Amino acid sequence: MTKLSPETILQHACIGVMGLDNNGIIQYINPRAQELLVCDTHNGISLDTIAPQIWKQVKTLIQQGMNEQAIHIQGPRGGIEMVVSPVDKKAKTSSDNFNGVVCFLRSHEKFESSAWQYPTIKEMHLQFQSLLDHSYYGIYIIDGNGIVLRVNDVAAGLIGMTKEEMVGMPIGELAEKGIVDQALSPAILKSKKPLTRPLYVVKSNKYIMASGMPIFDKKGDIRFVVVIEHDMTIVKELRDQLKHARQVADTIKNELSDRNLLELKSHEVIADSPAMNQLLTVLLKLAKMDASNILITGESGTGKGFLSKFVHQNGSRKDKPFISINCAALPDMLLEAELFGYEKGAFTGASNTGKAGLFELANNGTIFLDEIGDMPFPIQAKLLKCLDDGEIRRLGGTKSIKVDCIVIAATNHNLEKQVQQKKFRQDLYFRLNIFPVHIPPLRERREDILKICDFYLKRYNKAYNQKKRFSEKCIEQLQGYHFPGNVRELKNIIKNAVVIKENNVLDTVLPPGKNKAVPISPPCEETAAPPASKGLNEEILAFEREKLTQALNHCTSTRILADYLGVSQSTVVRKLKRHGLSVE
Ligand SMILES: Nc1ncnc2c1ncn2[C@@H]1O[C@H](COP(=O)(O)OP(=O)(O)OP(=O)(O)O)[C@@H](O)[C@H]1O
């Protein structure tokens, strides 16, 4: 049997073997090592001269007093794995103790093919591949030049391509070719920072949330970028559905509030004109917002008191008290006592138990201050304090009482003018005028006339068991009339006709002399009344006085008197004052 010498074995070894002394002088190099390093060097030559980069690494290991260690180096023909093993293993801490090193060299190519045979590597690879293949997320890896190295099925599916099509392609092409709406990985390569972006894949019609993380080498260059993608299409669909559902809900809500409005209108508040519909919408909003300090202006009979109740009934305090007071109807002292209450013995005639004021009674509810413009100046100051502090003090009382109520004030006066004339406090005006609302006179919203006529005709027909209806001529007259007394006047005209007229067809309902259409009528402010001769004025005043005196025989309060005469309470109070009359 032929004996193989160590030399022969090394000459035929399939791995490279090289022995170096501590200075890098090659003591031995076998043919395979020469092949890998591409040199036909003989012993005695420095490794530094043939492969300076490799020597640099080996030298570092020697200087560090290394143990056996594998390093990966770049040889002239590709990557090489080199296991560097010190000759004197006992001495590990200093290069002085080494007797040189032995290097075992193997090409990466060979090493890789055999590495796959190692169970641990096989296992690791399997785990990595499973991770990629079974991930819920799309994952791909690109190198520092943006070339796709690996991609899983999910990522390829999200883009609408196969894995094979994607591997090796420059990732920038996805955006360049319009497959996705914007680039992520090229931006990461440029900024060298992690980045997350929503992408839309035009090709597959998918919405993706993609996050990329750059991985750096020791020099700080990007070695590769790992991108993880999440399919957001379902989320987007759900969001769209939610948005749609919200829109539907909003529409329903609006429809409901419109219906509420209609419902309310159909019960009591009649409005057909755009102006009134808009006004009701505003009032409804104020009611829902629990807004206080609403100032309703408008001519007498336009519905100021009526709409203040509408606000109360549509607010959160609808089950709490609604207290109304006409500020023009009482003398100063009495008005103050009514509004703020009094303690026993506060004034002559005061009840000896004292009395709560209307503000106290309206607590948690609404107080409606009608004819606020007629409120005496000294009481205005007290009201202002009450609005500012949210508390009142009874007449003759010493302690403050907290009150919380919605305040709605109304007037048919021009309050601004009254402020200029120093008849109304400016600070109170500002305080009350936070939500100003103006009700237009009926003649400026003629669309409402017919509806109001219909509504009250039905109501009074039912109440008085009648079957009256308007003739066309009558409707024309009503629509042409300028209604200085506004809705109140119209309501009274209809009531009168239903009760008094014999014929079921109402041919004319307007009082004599008023049944001619007035084209565009002037406002009904007292100041705007047509000038009359002195004689006529006197006649009217005398007639008024007589009517009032007669009515006073039947009526015990200004409210009853107002109802009896078909005018507002404030008008009655004003006229009584003018004639020096009073209710007993
Ligand atoms: N939009 C409306 N729909 C139905 N009825 C209405 C409407 N507006 C007002 N009215 C009726 O008209 C009458 C007068 O309304 P209201 O007393 O509220 O007027 P006002 O503006 O407060 O008058 P004044 O300033 O003289 O006190 C009430 O009987 C009310 O029912």
C-alpha cells in the first residue's frame, strides 16, 4: 500500500492551506491556495505583497491575539472564506507568543453549496422562508442599488406581479411605470431614513401601507432595505362605507329635523315663506343649543311671543317653566316686584309672607320679557345685573338668589334708536342682543297669508262647528291687504268671519273700506301712519276712548282687554295710558 506523505496530501487538498509567520511571510502555500489567491508564489514571500487587503485583516487578528477565527475576504476571483488558526494555541493574548498562523481557504461558491448541507443552516433557511411565505404582510428586500433581492407571495400579489417577475427588477420601476402612484424604496435609498407611506397600486387597485427600513453596513452605506407592506384596501373600503354611513346618518338627521320643523309647523307655527322657514331653522338651532339672551324684534302681532314659546318647547328645558311677562303692562314698582320678588314688608301692600319673583319661578326654564323696550330705566339696571351675575335679590331682601334661565326678550321698538335717545341702556341692549332675530311683517311674506288663512279657517270652523270657505275674490283681497296688525289681525279677521258671517262662502272678510288691495304698503310703525287732518285724529281718539271705556266695563285685566279688542296687551297698555284710563 502506497504511503501518502503530508506534502502529497496538502498538494492534492481541495481546500487552500497557507502558513504564515507573525510578519506575514509565507512559510507554505499549497496549489489550491495559490489558485484562490491567483499567485504562483513560492515560500518566503510576504502576503502583503501579493494580497495586501488580506494581510491587513490577518495582521489585525494576530495583533488582537485571536483564537481560531473565520473571516470572509474578497479574492481576485470572488469571495473566500478563510479560517485563520494560530500555531501556538496556548498563547492567545499576544502576538509574541504565536508561532505564526495557518490559514485554510475555501471559495464562497464551494462553501455556500456545502453550507446548505448543514442542518442548522438548512433549518435557519427554512424558518426564514416560512416567515416570508406565511407572513400576513407583504415583505420584500432590495439591495443598496434598489434591486429586488427577495420578495414574498403577498408582496408580489399586492403589486399584481409574480415573485419571479419582481426578483432582480429595479424597484424604482414600479413608480416609473405607473404601477404604484408613488415611490417608497427609492426615497429611502435617497434619504437613508426609515419611511412609511400609503401607496395606491394602480395595477391591482389596492391601497397599501408600506414601511421601509434601511440596513447599513459598517461604512454607513445602505446594505439593503426591508420593506413591509400591509393591504389597506379593506380598511379603505370600511372607511368609505363608514363615511357613506355617516353621510346617510347626517341626511336622515337633517331630514328628521326638517320633519320636526314640519311637524311643529303643521301643529301650530305656520310658515311657507323662505324668510320664515329660515327664521324657524335659526330658532330651532338656538333652542337646541340652549342659547340664552335671544332678542326677537318685529312689529306687533308678527308672533314674537308665539315664537319665543317655540324656542322653549324645542329646547332641553321644555318640561321646565315658561314664564312670560309684559314689561309695559305694569307700573315700575310692581314690575320690579314681579320680576325679582319681594320680602315681607318690602313696600306698602306687600304680602306679609313675601313672594318669589318671576325669575325665580322661571329657574331652569325660560323667561320671556315682552315689550322689553318699555322697561323702566331703573329696572333695566337690575335686569342687567341679574343677567351678568346669574342671581337676583328680592325687593327688601339682603341675600342673593342664584337663577338659571333662558332669557328671551322681545320688542316692536327700535332698541338701537332708544339707546341713542337714552331711553334704553346700551349695556343691557348689548347683553340682550346676543342672538338677534327679526320677524318680518306679514306684508313682506305674503306666501304665508294663504297658509295662515287655511290653518285658522279650519281651526275656527271646527271650534264653532262651521263649514265656511273662502271665495277666490276673498283670497285675492286677503293676499293684497297689508295687515298692519300682522298675523294677529289676520287671525282675528278669520275668527270674526267664521263666527259672524251667515253665508258659508266667505266673499269678503276684511272690514269695510279695507277690502281694496294695497299694492305695496308702508310699514305699520306708528310714525309711518298716513298724516291725517287734525279733525280726523280727534275723531279717532274719541272713538278709541269710547271703545276702551266700554270694554273696561267687561274686562278685569289688560290681557283680557287685549283679547276682547283683538290687539296686543302692550297696545292696550299704551292706549290706556294715552287716555288716562286703567283697569280697576
Ligand atoms: N307663524 C304663525 N303661525 C300661526 N300663528 C301665528 C304665527 N305667528 C303669530 N301667530 C299668531 O298671531 C298672534 C300674535 O302673536 P304674538 O302675540 O306672538 O305676536 P307679538 O309679535 O308678540 O305681538 P305684540 O308685539 O303685540 O305682543 C298669536 O295668537 C299667534 O298665535
